Amino acid sequence: MLQFYYNPISPNARRVWLTLLEKGIDFEPILMNLDGDQLQENFLKINPFHHIPVVVNDGLRIVESLAILDYLEAKYPQPAMLPSEPQALAKVRMVQHITANELFPKIVTLISESADSPQFLKAREHIDTVLQFFTEILSTSQYFGSDELTLADIVAGTAVLYLPNLGVNLSDYPKIYEWSERLMQRPVWEKTKISPEDFEQFKRRVKILVKLRLRELSRK
Ligand SMILES: N[C@@H](CCC(=O)N[C@@H](CS)C(=O)NCC(=O)O)C(=O)O
């Protein structure tokens, strides 16, 4: 059976978790304690970059959440979550990459910087730009690139749904707000929802990782 290494507080792992559940794929969940399990020798053999999520299936080990989503789509094509029409596919990929490259780093800034710092204010503006851009992409469709759930909704949803906890009011972006409500009504989104305590744990972990990264950079 497909093995899935994860932790509920990890947004990257939640992308895979949601896709497995939305597609109704049987899997064996392997819970990782991120206080050290990821650095154990056994796990480093599976992922030398000490990250979750990881999927192991049919003798193949797959790391990187976006690669895992593509694998799941190709191997379990129903329900389809990746449109093939060129414009729709471009929208899905844009949303996935903008989430990873533009939105997520700014979520980290909102968590790690104080609310009156210039970095925080700049990050807040950048998030506004992302949400305006997402509003345009969503246009009149129910989901990104389709009227059915796509892999873009999975990736953007796991990040955008954190924003209200970080002081960003989604009702300032009506289409995004309606889309987020639509996601939260889906049973598997409710099932994998992070608790307030887990969100606090996630924030603590982000702050530690930012400190470690700064320490590493100052040594170089
Ligand atoms: N680009 C990777 C990022 C994975 C990642 O950063 N995972 C975090 C949890 S969200 C992790 O495993 N952190 C533990 C560590 O870095 O030691 C992906 O998309 O899968």
C-alpha cells in the first residue's frame, strides 16, 4: 500500500493528504514528529533533505509535494484534478507556483516579524498583490482553472486558509472569500483542518526555522 510520511501541522504534507483523500486513494499514514524524526538515519535514507511529505509507492520514493501531486494525478486519474486545456493548465500551474514562490515566503514573514516592522508591512502588501492576482485567475469559475477542484486549489487552499489567523481579512477579497468557504465545506478539508493549538505549534516551528536559517547565513 502507498505509504505517506506526514504531520498534520505541515502545509506541504497537507497538500498531499488532501489529494489522497479527495481521490479516495488507500494509504498508510506514517506520522513524523518534526522535533527529530526527520533527522533519523532511517528517514534520511528516504529523504536526505529531511523534509516531509514523502510518498513511497510501488518501489518508488517521491519527495517534493508538487512532484507527489503530479504522480498521484497520473497514477490515479479519477477524479481528474489537472485540466488538459492549455489555458486552464497554465492557470493551475501559475497558482501553484505563485503560492510556493510569492505567497508562502510572505506568510513566513508575517509569522516571524513584528507587526510594525517594514518587512511585515511589505509582506502584507505582497500578499494583497497575490490575492488580487488570484481573484483575476478565479474570474467566474468555481475553482482555479475549472468548475471542479484542481491541484491549484489544493496548493493555494492550504496557504490561503491560514491568512485569517494571521490578520488578513479574506472578506476584503470577495471571490477568494467565497472560494475559501467552498473549500471548507468539502468534508476532507474539514477532516484535515489544523487546530488552533497545532497552528500555534506551526508558528513556533516556523520561527525556529527562520532563526536557524539566519544563523546559517551569518556563518557563510
Ligand atoms: N519543497 C518541499 C518543502 C517541504 C518542507 O519544507 N517540509 C517541512 C514541513 S512543511 C519539513 O519537513 N520540515 C522539517 C525540516 O526541514 O527539518 C515540498 O514542497 O515538499
